[in-house]
Amino acid sequence: MSKINDLIMEYCPDGVRYYTLGELGKFYGGLTGKSKDDFKDGNAKFITYRNVYSNPALDLDAEDRVKIAEGEKQRTLEYADVIFTGSSETPDECGISSVVTRKTDEKLYLNSFCFVFRFDDPAIMLPDFSKHLFRSGELRYQIGKTASGVTRFNVSKKLMEKVKIPVPPLEVQREIVRVLDNFTLLSAELSARRKQYEFYRTKILDDLKPDIEIVAIGDLGKWSGGKTPSMGEKSYWLDGTIPWISSKDMKKPILEETEDHITEKALSEAGMTLYPEGCIAIVTRSGILKHTFPIAYVPFKTTINQDIKILVVKEGILSKYVAHAMQAYGDDIRVKTKKQGGTVDSLEFSKILDYKIPVPNLGLQKKIVNVLDNFETICSDLNIGLPAEIEARQKQYEYYRDLLLTFAETGSIILTYRQPDRQTNRQSVIKLLQYVFGYAPVTMNEVAKMLRGEYVTQKSMKAGDIPVILGGTEPAYYADRSNHSGEVIVVSRSGANAGFVSFWNEDIFVSDGFMLETNDNCKIRYLYHVLKSQQEKLHEMKRGAGVPHVRGDEIMKINFLLPSINRQKEMVSILDRFDSLCNDFESGIPAEIEARKKQYEYYRDMLLSFNEK
């Protein structure tokens, strides 16, 4: 028997008591009396509908803000509060819960489309237990029955008061939380990869070349709207084969099918338009716009309803590129174009048309689409990608959650292990940008590490054969010990030559200077040539009236373009040959000059040597 069953037998052998929510606490509403302007440059944390809908445990790190005047009386959230979404287009999506599972000193203000349940005695239920309980199958069934409506469903708080929940002893709650949290860890990891993809997608578009054209969405092609053929005319719908898109179909970035189809008769008699393959469809009117802006690439011919707008892109622009770009900026578009008020959430289409996105040349569009399509396949393909794994883990979690929360005997419980946390990092972004564009814009601190020299005096050092770098263009003297071995770039720190860049590949001792080492994304000789190309700029960084000096933090802010490693190697090879030709005293121009000089001196002396009469 599992540990949970042991705990149940110990703490509640006669069963777990159920209570109605009305017996345990009270319901409260969100913000009141706010206008659209109150959500611009706010001074207090605002909990959005999307935050509640998307997170069983409320995301307290979100940066959404609302203006709250001093002394303004508005209800705030508290630790252990259970928050519910108030309405949706389907009863199944009404009353989605999220719980305040962390304590915070920051005041949290809730949006007006959600409401709160607050326990009279918060100590009777662990918030982490609530986050699982209120999304369990039995509770979702009960909550769904509290919603009513025709085209839009709203939760009745009176009926919510009658919803019954189990309240097991805290020891049992704690063990259930431990088990279920383990199940959710891998799902969170897999979902994080989807967010990572979205991050990379946006980063690629944000880091486009500065001279890339920025184009209004309205100028990308021809936009059109749709409509609904008469539902009373069965011949428009019965055995229909022509796809008809409505907001309920817009659940994936690439549409696979539509739930409804119309007939050829509807197409001709109801004035419907059939749009070609490769269009982009967006939702402009739907409750889902509270938290999501659905945008989909449509790979088949289709018709649309009145809540959908569709784009046929013009020549020279890839529709798949536009789809990726609009999806990348979807949240920003939704926030900036959302209409205030009204019974159904909607976007101002004219503002969508004015929103601008980067549109590079066709070759670069193709390369970006290739990269993002590969990401999308991994993230979205139900057969080979992450969704299959996420769905399997989610079903496994839901199965055990519902068993545990009804206290049925489950036998052995399969636990998942937590994989190491993975953080999206700039180095991965750099490699991605190098692949797409051929280079990545970087700053010094993204590819190099700076080390300070060690202050010494010549008297404190014993003589030797190791160069000591003391701010000049040449070693100041030679000592018997070093503070760096191998390849390194040295930038003189102070004096008349402050900012001078030199390269070393031997034991050296750096005193009045900065040492630079690079990471795997940047060849150190490439960085050396970059800095030498900016030598004058480095000298101009000198500050100070007495002994001028350069600052390390300013050097690390220098920006430049970083090509791929292979391209860096090619460039270094070419530049090193030039460097050798120009500066090497054993080969190249200096050696040639020296040889010519000796030849000149030979002939000079020979020609000017005359026999005396």
C-alpha cells in the first residue's frame, strides 16, 4: 500500500470530509472602475486573465501593471487565494483556477474578468494542494455546471458556493503535493522548450540587420473578412467539403483541418470567398483574445467566418515568413490593438494593419522560415515532437491526480525525475543568428572575459626573461614570473599609450593592463583583429588630466559583428598573412625592406668607392 494510503489510514480511517465552498469561504471580484489608460505605465502589479488561465500556481513574476491612486480602495489578492476565470465561449473553459502559492509583500490587483475564492481559515488547505485540487477532473466537472449562456458562458458565484471539495488532513495533502509536483516537473520542462522556441523566434526577428525594411502588416498583401452562410439552410452545410474556419479551429500555428465545412452551393449562393493555399488567418473577435492572439498558416484552400481575417500575401513575400513574424509579435499586437468594453473580446483591425514587422529580402526570409519550421516541427508535430511527450505526461499526471484526490488505492506510484534546469542563454542565440544571417551583433562582454593586471614595481620583481606589460607598446622590463600563459589580448590601461592592443601567446606578466580571453563562440585572434581595427577608438577612450587611462567596463561595451567560427578562421588566416607581410621582420615587407636596404648600401658603397690616382 502506498504511503498516501498509510497516511489516510492513520489520519482519516473513516474517510475524508467534504465541504461546500460556501461553508469554507467567500467570493470576491477583481478591479472596478478602471479605464484603458489605467493599464499604461502602471505603478502596481496586475494579474491578467491569461496569467490565471495559464498557470495552476499564479505567476507572481509577471510584469503586468495597473495604475492605483494613493488611498484608492481596491481589493488585493492574499496568500492561498484561489482565483477563477469568470467566462468563456465554452462551459468547459469557464472557472479555470489559479492559486497564490507564494507569499509576497507586493500588492496584487486582479483583472475584472476573474474572481477570487478566499478561505475563512486559510490554514485548512495547503495552497499547493489547492492548485491541483481545483483543476482535477471532479472539480472541473462541478465548476463547468455552474456556467450558463448561449454564445458566451458565465460562472454563477451562487452555484459555485455549492461546489463540494474534499479537505483531507494536512499530512495527506502534503504527500499528495509531493507526488503530483514530481509529475508536473517534466511537463514544465517540455513546455519550457516551447517557450524557448518562441524566444528564439522573436530574437531572430529582433536581431535582423539594421537596414531591413520595416513594413506595416496592412501592406503585406490583401486582407479580407468572412461570414457565416445561413445555418437554417441545410444544403449549405450537409455533406460539405469546403473548409470553413472559425475561432474554435485556431488552436495551432499551422492549421490542419476545420471542424465545419460548407458546400459548393453555399460557396456560390451565400457569397462566400474561397481563399488559396498559403494564407494567414487571424482571430479578431473571440473570448480567447483575453489571453491569446491566434494566428495560423493555412496550407489548404478555405473559407472563413466573420470573426476571422485572412491575408493573401503579395509577390516577393513568403506567407510562412509572415506567419512566423506575426506569431512572434502576437502578444504585443494583441495588447496594443485590443478594444475596451463590449460583450465579446475583440481587436481593432485598423490598428493591426498599422502594426509593423521586419521584412528582409526573399533569400533571408527563406532561411528564417527553414530554421523556424524545424523548430516548429519539434515543438508541434504530434507524432515526433514535444506535444506527444507533453500530452503523455499530462495524461499521466491527470490520471494520478484524480486518483489521489479521490483517495482511491493506486498501488505503486511512478515518479518522474527532474532533469537539470535549462536556461536560454545568449550564446545559443549568437549561434542561431550566425546560422541565419551569417553573423551576430555582439558586445565584448558576450564573448570575452576581462582580467585585471597585477600592480607590481620593478624593484619587487626579480630579473628574468618574462615580458612585463606596463602600459606601453613594448615590455617595460623582464621578470622571473608570469600571471598569464597562452593566447591572450592585452589592452594597456594607463599612460600615453592607454588603449593600445597587443596579442601574446607566451608566458607574460601584465601589470598596468587588461587581459582578454574569449569563449567558444569567438576566436581570440578574430577579436584581436577587431580591436586593432578600432585602435583609434580605444585611444579616444582615455580619460583623466594627469595620467590618462581607459576603463574596463567601457571596453566591454564595444559592439561588433561576429561571424561563424569557420568564417572567423578564414578571416583570421587572411588578416594574419597581411599582418605578417607588413610587420614580420623575418619575412614580408620589413624583411624585404631590410634586404633592399643592404643591397642599396652595398651598391652605394661600391659605386662610391673610387680608386685613388
